[in-house]
Amino acid sequence: EAQVTQNPRYLITVTGKKLTVTCSQNMNHEYMSWYRQDPGLGLRQIYYSMNVEVTDKGDVPEGYKVSRKEKRNFPLILESPSPNQTSLYFCASSLGAGKGYTEAFFGQGTRLTVV
Amino acid sequence: RKEVEQDPGPFNVPEGATVAFNCTYSNSASQSFFWYRQDCRKEPKLLMSVYSSGNEDGRFTAQLNRASQYISLLIRDSKLSDSATYLCVVKDGNQFYFGTGTSLTVIP
């Protein structure tokens, strides 16, 4: 089954404790991205990657890191989480540009609470 | 100016009603357009793509007006199960741009 898998689904952590949210897709998609969703603000892009070893900042990258060492995986790293990073996070993947009318597929989301 | 703008609603409509959502986008060179549906606290899922000629999928009709940079979604004969948030999505190259979503509640 074609899917994007995020883990964990729920996480409560304390300020300053490094954490990683994993994201994996099995569709051989070139493009992957991370979003956070907050009430009234919609989906905001954190980072994206157009292919292995190619990453770039989105609209709200501060406090986050990513890596793309393999095509299927795109982990999101919070080196020192703070309470303002409490949010619902989504990973998404898609075929790259020039591949026609291709949609984004989303993971099930990670609800992060930083206390 | 936001890339994609849509009325957040909420829209509260009775079962069986017809409801329309609109969305505008800022980049005239945008290439692909979609409507996504998001249920509470769940991931967005593709409802339908929006093609230049307009397209229909059962009770759902999507239209694109490139001259006015405007996308619409029409839902006929609303069902309780249509209650959700509807996201207007525009794709430029690799990047997806999301509206903040329009909330729909269908009332018995």
C-alpha cells in the first residue's frame, strides 16, 4: 500500500530535550516536506527536499533541522524543543515537478507537546 | 500577500443543501490545483484535482478560472459525512501552497 508513515503519532516532551520525528514513504517520490499546522494559521512549511542530499528552508524553519540521506526517509529534528513548537506536524511526499498533475500524500501526523 | 486565500467560514448548512467554496491564488504561473479534505486532527487527503476545463466527481464539482486566478468547489446534496475542513491547494513547480481551509458543518 502506498503510504507516508510518521512516527511517533503523539509525543510529549520537555523543553530542551532533543527529539526526532521520522518520516518514510514507499512511493519513490523525489519531493518530501514537513509542515506544522496551528489553529487559524493553516499548514506552514518547515523544510522541504527535492531529492537525496538536497534540502531547503520553508516558511518557518527556525528551531528545526532535517536530513535526506535516503530517498525514502526525511526525519525532522528538534535540537532543543521549546513550548512554541507545540503543534501538529505533517510529513508529505510527491513526485517532482514536471511529472504532471501530481498530488501530495500526507503522513498521519505527529501531535507534539513541549512542556 | 498570501499565496492562497480562502474564506475560513464556518459554513453551517442543512443536509441536502448545495454549498460552494471559493479560493484565490496569487501566482498566475501556478500549474496545478487541488482541493483537499481534512477531518479533525487527521491528515489532509486529496478530494479532487482541479482542471482547466472543470471537472466533476459525483456530488463534487471543481472549477478553475485562470484569468481571475480563482478556484471553486461545489458540493451538491450535502451529507453529514461531508462535514470537514476543505483546503485549497496550488502547486508551483515542486512547492505546494495551502489555503487555511474552509470549515463545513452539515446539520441534520
